[in-house]
Amino acid sequence: MKLSHDELKNLMKNKLMKAGLNEDHADIAAEVMTWSDERGYHSHGAVRVEYYAERIAKGGITANPKFEWEETGPCSGVFEGDNGCGYAVAKYGMDKAIEMAKKNGIAVVGMKNMSHSGSIGYYTEMAAEQGLLAISFCQSDPMAVPVGGTEPYYGTNPISFAAPTADDRTVVFDMATTVQAWGKILDKRSRHESIPDSWAVDEKGNPVTDPNHVNALLPIAGAKGYGLMMMVDVFSGILLGVPFGKHVSSMYHDLSKGRELGQMHIVIDPARFVGAEEFKKAMSASIDELGEMPTAEGYDKVYYPGERAMLRKEKAYATGGVEIVDEIYEYLKSDDIHFDRYDHKNRFAE
Ligand code: NAI
């Protein structure tokens, strides 16, 4: 089923409100998930609504949270999320960071006790659209093995960077620190296909090619990815005093309890460095140069981070809308809130 931005967003928003979430937070969550689906990040779009609806209905996302903002210095602050909707916490946290960076040049804003906030590129893009640079990191549930280990310790702990240009392009780099998402393993299982040995390990920490024997995902680029996922946990977990490493709550373990996750936004005003206009002009020149580079065999162009996502969005709307799996569309327009499918599943929600 192909849907317009508003059709998709309103279906998701209504479902979250039916589950009990307040309208303001349902609106933000639906907007961010639409952002993901439009860009082809379907793993963080409408497919997640039923899970959130179940968690809201069971009390594991506070439907009407009491947010608190504490300014801890001219360039720093902490946003207490009361285990409310992670999308709203991350969006309001970025609003604060943008305001602070515009005033004081840089902002480091931690958000704590929040639930899952989806595609974190949405929040860094918010800052870039205001002419600022941004970085965001967040915790996610343990499913990746550290190099040399046997047990999952870190989550897929994503990192996003964004930067403005002098034109309508925005560079948004947004990635998980594992080689693949768990969803890709499930997909391979359902197709009875093997996986490359660089994706995951078994119970003994050995690489696996049989997707049925996966015990943990591997970090990107070996020790380098392991180091990155650790530092994501340091900046967005340990620094904020929330559970860290293997103590981070599982997405599916108990849907009646808040997840107590952490996220960190860092926003920088280029006016305090090379100058706002000079920065943007050089950004445009840099991505022009990349795009004009002769390509290696098998490639049509050198893309800048986020460019292919924007092209997927443009193509979706030029061809009738964002493609949503029929089964998910049927659920979204039904009166059902959830089917009790996620609570107490193992960390991989098989
Ligand atoms: P991905 O692997 O599709 O893309 C990663 C980055 O590489 C993107 O910035 C993309 O623009 C860039 N890229 C990909 N191919 C490129 C090419 N040929 N040329 C230039 N740039 C290219 O993304 P991934 O790692 O699968 O993450 C998907 C989404 O999942 C992200 O939005 C991320 O924030 C989200 N996520 C959220 C988590 C959470 O707990 N909130 C956990 C893990 C991921």
C-alpha cells in the first residue's frame, strides 16, 4: 500500500493515541517514524508501531510523563524523560540543544530515562536545518559481542552526525555500530539462506553462517566498531548515570517497565569556528567534489551520507507514496491496539 506523508503519519499517530499516549508525543513519534519509512529505513518506521502500542498499553512508556529540564552550565543540560516516549524526549532535547548552541556556541545535552527514540538521524538533521552541526548517540539493548567475548554486552548503539550546506542538501550520517541489524538475520532465517561470517557469532563467540545459530551480533570493523559502541555507551549511558552495557534493559523483556535509556546530543555553531557562511560553502564544495569523482567499477556515483535516503524519499513520492507492507497497513487502520506479541520475548523477539 502506498501512502502520502500525512496518511501514514496520521494512521500511526491515531494508533499510539488509542494505546493511551498523549497527542503531542504521538504526533512526534509518528513524524519521526514517517521520516524513517520515507527514507527507506523501514526497520524504524511503521513496523514498530504495534510494539510501542503494546508497551504504552502495558505502562512501559509513560503516557503522560513529567519531563524535567536542568541547565547544568552555559553549554550543558540534562533532560529527565520519566520513561516517556523516547521520540518526544529526543526531540525536545534537541530543541534545547539548538537553543543553547545558538546562544553559547556549543551544547551538550543528555537525555535520561527515556524509551526508544528510533532513527536518530532525525534529531541531528533538525540541528543541521538550523545551520548547526550535530552529533547524537544512544543506547540500545545488548545484542552485540565485544571483540574476543562470547556474550552480548552492548546494543547496536547508533551514532549520527549531521552538517548543513549552502544549498538545500543536508549531510546526515546515521548508522548502527553493528554490521547488521537483527532484522536482517531474521530475514535470512525465513528465506533459509546463510549469512556472511562477518555478521554474527554463536554461543562460543565463533563466527556463524547459519542464521539459526546466532547468539550475538558483531560490531562493525572489529575492534574499531567495538570501541565506537563502547564510547556511545560511555557518552549516553555512564555519563548520565543510567544503566550501562549489559545492564541496559531489553526491548522486549518486560513491557510494563520503563526502559531507562540514555541519549546524548552535541550541537556546535560553526559561527564560533570558521564562520557560518564559509562553513556551509565549503560543505557544498566538498560534496560537489565527491559527487563529481570518477567512479569505481560497479558504482554509478559517489554519494554523500544521507543522499541515497533523500533520493529514496523523492522516488517514493514521485511514484505514489511511501510503500507500507499490507499487513502493517491493515493493522494501522484497524481498531486493534496490539496482539500481545512482544512482551517477555527474548532479546531478539523471534
Ligand atoms: P545504513 O547501513 O543503511 O546506513 C548507514 C549510513 O551510511 C547512512 O548515513 C547512509 O546514508 C550511509 N550510506 C550507506 N550507503 C552509502 C553509500 N553508498 N554512499 C554514501 N553513504 C552511504 O544504516 P543502519 O546502520 O542500518 O541504521 C539504520 C537506522 O537505524 C538509522 O536511522 C539508525 O539511527 C537506526 N538505529 C536506531 C537504533 C536505536 O536504538 N534507536 C539502533 C540502531 C540503529
